[in-house]
Amino acid sequence: MDFDSLFKARDYLRVTSHTPGDLRIKVNPAILSTPGFSQMPKFDTLPNGIDDVKVNIFTQTLTVRYQPEVIAPELLDELLVTTDAARGRVIVDDLQQRLGVTIC
């Protein structure tokens, strides 16, 4: 998945609750028809710092439990609201390094 598609996917996400270690996101089902969605990375094991991911198709929510000492909550907040693509790229690069994964 390329960075532009990942950055654009945020248009379909709305944070409903975020406390350090627990992030709940409402997902607009229209995301399923966006180009690049099928290329979203899939992991056989959870990345470093992610404890649990749950998807509830009935409430259209995604809940991520993570380790705030690995993933700074402020970084996630900023990634979801920044309109500066260059800053978004820096955050994604940082998160990829912290998580030990390559997303884009």
C-alpha cells in the first residue's frame, strides 16, 4: 500500500474514544470501495506494541489495544488529524520503526 492511499483512508475513520493504550475508531463502510483498500497490510501476528485488535461489524468499530510506552498516544492522535502529508509521512515512518513492520 502506498502512503497516499493510507493517508486518504483517514477520511473514512473517526476516533470515538482514545485513552493511552486503548483506541476506538468508527469506520465508514465506504472505505471498502476505495482504491488501495484491498492492499491494506495483513499480519499473521500482531506487530510489536499492539496487544489486541477487534473489529465489530455491527457497530462498524475497530478497537486497538496497544502499549503506550511503545506507541506514543500523542503520535496516533496527530496522525489521525494532521492535514500536513509530510508530517503524516514522518509519523508513519516512526510508527513503522516502533512496530517493526512495513506498511507503505
